[in-house]
Amino acid sequence: MPLTGIRVLDLTRLLPGAFCTMLLADLGADVVKVEEPIGDYMRWAPPLVDGQSALFNALNRNKRSLTLNLKSEAGLELLLRLAERSAVLVEGNRPGVMERLGLGWDVLHARNPKLVMCSITGYGQDGPFASRAGHDINYVATSGALGLNGDRDGPPVPLSVQVADVGGGGLQPAVAILGALVGVERGGPGRRIDASMMDGAVSWLALALAARGGGEHVSRGDQRLAGRHACYRIYACKGGGYYSVGALEPKFWAALCEAIDRPDLVELQFAEGPEGIRAHTAMESVFASKTRSEWEAKLAGLDVCCEPVLELDEVASHPQVAARGLISRMRTGVEVRPAVPLRPDWRRLDPPGLGEHSAEVLSEIGVGAERLAALRKAGVV
């Protein structure tokens, strides 16, 4: 695996950091999840599978778990010894917490000049919001993404996928870590990465901001790819269910108009104003005339960029999803495979139990059975 031999210390909790380090673990990194003795809060979030959260399991495969009380002198020293032998440390505390624990960048960098330290926070390490509490809905609200989501005449609607958490706090930090590791491999020093979930959400608005900067009106429910044009929106079908139409290129729109026997709509693909309303109304009537399954049968095999809107319980059985092996039911719950698996044997370990690998990990830095027993008695491990 590409990251075999790369040790990552994961000091994060909940979703963002766990997703970030899972991406690295799936690439072969030895991710050691360093938890307080009480464990990551997500371990106990329902639904549970054999006493452990299915949500936690979905984000923590291919990792080992070590419990350490970092507020104790012994726990702090053990973490520093592990950091000396690691390539990456990922943490998700508010700015200043690592310094108060004695694990600030200056301390870690002095112990291991090659270490890459990634700090994942809501708003970043500086600025007036740096220490402000928040969650995904707050970060996407502040970024402007939430304000663009929803119907034209309705209120903003929370996104069902945690864009800031998964994108800004998971995917983008993982990319930055990989880049930093390449730099170290080429002889450069370790570095600290300041990953902000709000920053990540803002970066995903590049096109909307560019359009606005170019003088275009950009508002909720009235964007090119969010309902402004009849050729790119969602339509209700007869008897319930919805169909997505993404016929953005003229050839696809023309083919769709031919398939639905409405050649008069070809010239109205990007119409606005009264003609745009006519196009929208016509398409709404067309799709309301048949059930979702009837539209699937009618449009099957045609190059028209139209697909049914699946409900969550339909996704796993979709023929394309099934053929790609994207979703599996494991002993520990439902898992989604890596979006881009580099090898078929990417899955090595089940999600760990709390402290399952404490003895194993600590033995790698010379902690024997007698010392481990003493640490456990003292509440350090």
C-alpha cells in the first residue's frame, strides 16, 4: 500500500478527523487512534452494533486504538515518544489546547523535525472566530453555502451531507497531509497544517463566487445548476418520486425533448423570464404524467443525462453501486469502500474497540507488561 510504514497519530474525535485519518488508513497508513480513557464520544452514538456505534465503525476501520490520559505527566511523555516515531499527528482541538497540554507545535517539532502536524478546527488557528464553537451547519452558514441551498422563495435548507465536516475537515486536510509528506520525503522539514472547516466550505464555492464577482446574480434556488433553467433541475413524477434532469449540453437537451415528444422546448433550454416559466411548467407537466419507474423504462439507454432520485434505502441495490462494490454490510455495520481504492486488499482491520491495541502500540516504544500494568493502575492507559 502507498502509505505502508507511515504512522499517523489521530487525536481527534467525532466526524471530521476520523474521516481524514480513515482516508490515510485505507491507503495503508498505520493510524493509531489516541483516545481519552473514556473514549471518542462517537463510540456511544446510536445505533449500536455489539455495544459500539455503527457510526463510529463507519469512520474508523483500519485503525488501532490506544487510550492515554494526556493530562497526566506519564501519558504526555508516552505521546511524545510516539510522536518521535510517527510521520503525522492529527488533532481537532480548539486553538491553544495542544499548547496547554504541552503538545504545541514547537514542542512536537523539536522532538521530531520531520513530523507533519495537522490541526483541524472550525474556523482556523487565527482570526476573530478562531476559538468560536461550531458544527457543520454553522460553518456552511458562515461560508455562504447554506444560504444558497433551498428553493427560490423558501428558507435555506440544511445540507444532508456534512460538506464542511467531510470536505473541509476530512478530505482537504488529508490531501494537504499527503502533500506535506511528499515534501518531507524530498528532504524538507515537517510542517504544521492549519485546516479550517469553514475555509473548506468556502473553497467549494469557487464557481459561485466567481460568477458573482463577474456581475452575475447568484441567489438561492436561482443558479445555473440549482433550478434556474428547465434543463437542469428536479421534477416530481406521477404518484410520488422524483427525477433528476441534467441535460446541460444542447445535444442532451435536444435528445430529451425528442424522447418526451416536446421538440418545441429545444429552443427554450436556457430561457428565462416568461419563456423560462413556460419551459419549466411544460417540463413539470411532462414528468408528472408518468411514474418514476415508467420514466426509467422510457429513458433507459438514451443519452439524456436523466436519472431517478434514489431514496437512501435504494442506493445499495442500484445496479451500478452494486457492480462497483461501493456498499458492504460487515459484522460491524454498513461500510462504504474508499472512493478510489488503490488495491483490492485495502481493508485490513475492523474498527477497534476502545484501547484494544494499547499494549501492542506501547510495546513498540519499549513499554513492557509490568510498566503497562502500573500505567493502567494509575489511570494513564
